Amino acid sequence: MPSRNVAAGAPSEAGLLVTEEECHVSRADADQGRRDRGFEVFCGIDVARETHHVVVLDRQGRRLIDRPLPNGEQQLVALFNELESRGRVLVVVDQLASIGALAIAVARSRGIAVGYLPGLAMRRIADLYPGETKTDARDAHVIADAARTLPHALRRVGPDEQTTVELSVLAGYDADLAAESTRLANRLHDALLHIHPALERLLGKHFRRPGVLRLLAAAGTPQAIAELGESGIRELIADGSPRMSKSLPTSIVAALAEQSVTIPATEQYGRVIRGVAQQLLTIMDQREVLGSELEALLTNHPLAEILTSMPGVGPRTAIELLRTVGDGSTFASAAHIASYAGLAPATRQSGRSIKGEHQARRGNRTLKGALYLSAFASLKHPPSRAYYDRKRTEGKSHTAALTCLARRRVDVLHAMIRDRQHYHPTSVTAHPVTPSAEPPAA
């Protein structure tokens, strides 16, 4: 059975304030009938859509309950009533949002301490148990036993974790809107390219500009745009993009003059262009409002100000870091975070014939993308730029140098989270500057 000692009197890394003395009671104490203030009942819930599985252990690891549990309030209340009669309870789940939300809400409403065992930690702990079986009952037992013997692996489900859940919900919706925005923009490119290639070349790079979208939503065909005249085009573009309205209308009129042939089904494509442009405008408005809500919610997390103090880390990157890295207690070092994100090089070695390193193809792609774009955004910061330039002078490509920078920044981010310290730039010797890097492909 896996176990790990926690320093007496020290809070766990996850913030549950559980000590070894709280988790275990000595035989001498048991003989004397003494009881401390620690948990006496450890409830592990492997959550599911319809029916959870719950395993309950006492301090000595004896199994008190092992049964399915319907995902309903009355059944959860009955379970917690039964557990509270046995002593102080610690409930641990393996998912915070969605299917685990009701169990957490019912437990917290009764004042029961709730912990969360992250998926990465759970997989590592499960490997310590014999057998390769994957069942709900086994997972619930792993969760309960981890709560009993590995308190450092847990995260507290308190206000901070609840804020992370709230951020995850809105950030997930924002990601859905971003993906839909990309799909619609590609559809718009295709439709406009079919009926007027010159106009698509001119306007395609501006499909994220409200003024251009308003123009296409009002006039979806080249003929309809031409009928507006330069003044009408300028008026529509100025409604959303006043700066572009000064020069773009003249270029549009010139592009329209390059083609005199009308492509078949132009009117039908125009209907598509108007509808897609209007949908893009709606999504852009929704993302703007959602971005404000995310920033306001982010300020409630104690790590938000620390993370955003680092150059290149904006609200959305900070949210992704909180979702995946959390308070850092799940990862033993910065190297573990880099490996999880797929930023650490993978080594291949077999005797004398094969030996080398290559870029990892696995890892959390969302986290890797956030760290990569954050590193690119930080190139305006002198220390980051100097490190990037040094890697370029060593012969590395732009992508490789940026990956090295992202990996280096993981070290700094891990230290900031671990020590709860804001970013403090250090002096870096300047190196020869290479030509400006192109932004990474979307």
C-alpha cells in the first residue's frame, strides 16, 4: 500500500492542512481512547454521469462502504448522514465540474471538507497498486486510500478551486466560440474567393475587423458592394473600424474593377457571405463580453496577479495555467510541468546505433500552445528577447528557439507559483539581434 510521510504540523502542499498525525492514530493513542481533531472517515467518489461509485475507509484502511451511488441529492445526503455518524469526514472526488459538481455542493453545504485528486496524480498513484484492472470500484478505492495516506496529493476544494472551476466553464465556452469563429472565417474565405478572388485577397486579412464584417453583412456580392459607391462603403466600414475607413474603400473600388465577369451562383454565395459575416460579428461581440467577465473573475484568484506579472502572460494564458497547473502541488518540479506540456525534448537511445533527442509529440497541447504563444508575446521584453537571440545565434530555428524560451519560462513560472512571488526581471547580457521573428501559425 502506498504511503508517504508528511512533516508533522506542516500544511500539505495542496492546502488541506492535513498532517500525518491527523491521518493516522497510534496504537497507544487508540488504547488510551484519545481522539485528535483529524479526519476519521475517508470517502472516495469516482464520479459518473448517472451512478457514482463510493468507497469509504477508516483510519486503518478498513473498508466501511463499497457500493454504487446514484447521482442525486437525496442519495448523497443519505450517504453523508451515514458517514458523519462515524466521525469527521473528508470527501475526495476526481472531477470538480460537470458530473462531480452536485456531490461537491451537497458536501460543502453540510460543512464537510472536500478535496480533489487531479487526474494526473490519480493515474500515477493507481500505478502503485497491483493489477491492471480499470473499474469504477478500483478507482474509488484509489481515491479514498490516497485521501488517507497521501494528503499532499490532494487539492482543497475551497474558494480558490471554485474560482478555477468557474474560470474553466467560461474559458471552455470561450474556446468553443473561438473555434466557431475560425470555422466561419474559413467559410467566408471560401465563399468570397469563389465569386471574386481579388476582393478576397484584399479583405481576407481583415475578416476579424468589425467594419469589414459590417460591409459584407450589408452587401454580400461584388455588385451590391459596387452599388454602395465609395462613400457608402466608407460609411459602413467606419461604423466598426474608423481607421480603416480612410484608405480601404478606395482599394475596394479598385479591386472590384479588376473583374467584370459574374460567376454562376453569385447571388447564392452572397446570401452565405451576408449570413456568415453577421454570425462572425455576433461571436466577436460575445467573446468581447466574455473576455471582460473572465478578467473580472480571474482577479478573485490569489495567483492571478502573480501569473500576469510575468511578461507575455495575459488573462487567457493565466486561466489555462490555473486550469492545468493549478497551485503547482501536482507537479514535483518545473521539469514535470514541461514534460506534461510536451516542451521537454524526448531522448531516444538504443545501444550505440541510436542516440539523440527530438521534440516531444505528446503532452497537453492546449497548455503547450498557451506557453508557446506566451513566449512569443514576451519577445518584446528585453530578457526574453536576449535569450531568444542567443538561441538563434547558436543555430536554432525560430520555432526551436521559441520552444527553448517557453521551456525556460516554465522554470520561472514554477518558482513564482511555488514561492507566491511576483515576476522580478534579472539583468541579461545583450546578444546580437536577429531579424524580427514571424508570428507562429494559427
